[in-house]
Amino acid sequence: MLPVEQEKLIYHAVLNNIDYLNNCKPEFFDLPNYSLLFKIAKKFTIRYSNPPTPEQLKNIVKINNIEGITDDFIDILYDIDLNLYDAEWLNNVLHAWIEIKTLNKSAEALYSYLKTTQITIENAHNVFENALDIFNKGVNITLDDNIGLDFFNANSHIQIKANTFPTGYKYLDIVLGGGWSLKNFYVFAGETKIGKSIWLSNIAVNAIKNGNNCIYISFEMQDRYVIKRLGSNLLNIPISEYNDISNDVDYMKKKIELLNANSMDIMGKLWVKEFPTSSASVKDIERYVIKLEDKLGIKFKVIIVDYINIVSNWRNPNSENTYFKIKQIAEDLRAIAVRNNWAVITATQVNRSGYGAKGELSLTNIAESLGLGHTVDWMGGIIQDILMYTNKEYMLQTMLNRNEGYKNSKKKFKVNYDYMRIIEDELSDIIIE
């Protein structure tokens, strides 16, 4: 318990800082009268954008017939001058106090839940998930030191090229205004079995070739099969021969060593993680990546999720409404991109009804993608008809784009199925609709 004078200081400091006010709960205060008065003062401050004066607070107490709080008590409570304290020091005190109080309350809630819950083999996983939710909800505070951008400061007008990095494809770099951007969310849309995973694996390969750390999260393919595709591409091993060659551990070690040697230490890290279909949510993905970052002591830039339609929706796990399911998962994926400074890239499944008269993907004809359209920063349609398949070609169509590049355009790509490579067709132009 803090001394009265310190609790008084924190009481006023919180009321005069909107960030701390939003994250401070009345029960954080140890003294009962402080807790009750803060509850009243917080409501007043939020409603009127200013903390109540002593007289206003006294009046509220009288009108509501609140017993045990005298005018003298309120006068003593307000007998303080925040201007006498160093602003930076006070900010640090508030930050630490709210974090500690939040942690304590979350720990108490978690302890109470575990103490009153019977744990069995059958419900152990559900109990674990519930316990994590209880704790995470408790510590979900937003003490962001970033106060935003001042329009009248010239530095605020510097563009975000520093957060943009190449995709490995000229077309994508053009339409995205320089490449993938951190805190952004991207989606590739295509039919079943059209090659969405091949595209995602090539995005991963290009990312690490440019020195960016990448995680490939698979909900459909086994992790070793993803490794096989990546390995065929990176190690120049035909996919048809990969099973036999990869069993020669010494040979694979030499191939990997040669790859690293040729990269001149530019190569980023690449990890593959498999989750069973619909077994994990975006929260699980976020926890896994953060845990891996901490364990390895590195920062990942590119998070690939293969693919959004089979990610579990933790908000509505039993919902059968596909539109809202995909929309909510998309919102969560974009949220973790922003929160953790990642570029999150995924794919979505569509059917033939989503194609327009020209054989192009139409956002308005794809229910799930229509929900995605409110969330994604870019959506690209993967198109391949019979003739294109025969010619080993793809057409990549920009369906939605919040960036500066071509918004209604497409470009031809070649595919090498032997090495699972997507190669940009340098001889074809960007088609602008």
C-alpha cells in the first residue's frame, strides 16, 4: 500500500492524463475513499474532458447521498500542486504504477479462476486457453508513448519508405509503392489448388533473400512438406527428387552451407510452424511469434499465414457465418501486424463464381473477400485457366490496393513446377484496366 500522499499524487496525475485515465481502474487505489472518488471523477473527466473541481466533486457526493466522504476529506485530497513535480519523473511513476497494478489484478483473477476450476485430462486444454484469455484481457493496456504526428512539424511529412522492403517482384514493388510495408496486411486470393501456397512460399523465399526474417505458418500442409517446397526453391533441388536427396544429411548440410556462403551473410532467418487445421487462432499465432522472437533474440518482419480460411476464430468459435468469420480473423491479423510491426501475408480461397466476364476475380462476387476488403491493405487475385496452366503461367491481378501504385492492373508470371518457383515475366507489360 502506498502512503496517502503518494496515492493522492497518483490520483490527480491520472485524472490529468487521458492515456493513463483510460487504463486506470478504481480498484487500483488501496484506500477505499480514493477508489470511490476516482470512480466518480473518472466518469466526470471522460464526459466533460476535464477533472472535477473540489466543489463539483462535493456536489456530486451530496446529490448521490454518498456516506463517509466529507467536504474536509475532499479539500485534503485536492491540497496538491502537480506543477511542483518533474513531468518526466511523474510520467515514469504513473507508467510503472499502472503496469504493476494491472499485473497484480490479472494475477488475482487468474488465481481465482484456477482455484475454483476442476482440471481434468479432458478439459486441460480448454482451461489453459481460458486462463490465458483471463490473464491477457487483464493486461491488455495501451500505455502508448507515441502521441501522434504534429502536422506543422516538417518531420511528420517524411514518408514511410524506411518501413518498406522489396517483395522480390517488380510488379508488386510498383503497385505497393516500394514493396511490403510493416504494419500492413496482404492477401492473395485464388481457387482451390490453384497454387496459393506456391505463391506464399515464394514470398517467403524472396523475403529472406533480401535479408528479412520470415515465419511461415501452415494450417494445411505439414511443416516438412512446406520445408520441401522452400528447399526445392532455395537449394536448387528438383521437387521430384527432394525426398531421396534430403535423406542424405551430409549432402543437405553442404547445400545449406553453400547457400549461406553465396548469400554473403545477407540471408534472413526462415522458420516454419505447423498448426492443425482450425486448431489455432490469431492470438495463438501472435503468442508463438513473440515467444520465438524472444527465444532467438531476433525480430521477424514477414509473417505468412497459409491460409486465413482455416484459422480458428477465437471471438466466435462456433459461428457458421463465413463472411463474419473471415472478416474478424482478418481484423485480428491486421491488428497483430500493427501491434508488432510485422508485414502479415495470407491467402484466401475463392470459387469460380468470383470470376467476372473477363475471367478476372471480382471482389463483389466473393462473399468472404468482400469482408476482407474493409481490412486488407492489398489483395491480389491469382488467375490460371487451362491454357495458362499448360503454358506454366499465372496472371496476378491487383483487386484492391490502398497504396499509391496501380490499383486496377495485372501482370503475367511464369511458374517452374520442378523447383516451385514463381518468376516474373520480364517480357510482358503491366496491363492497366
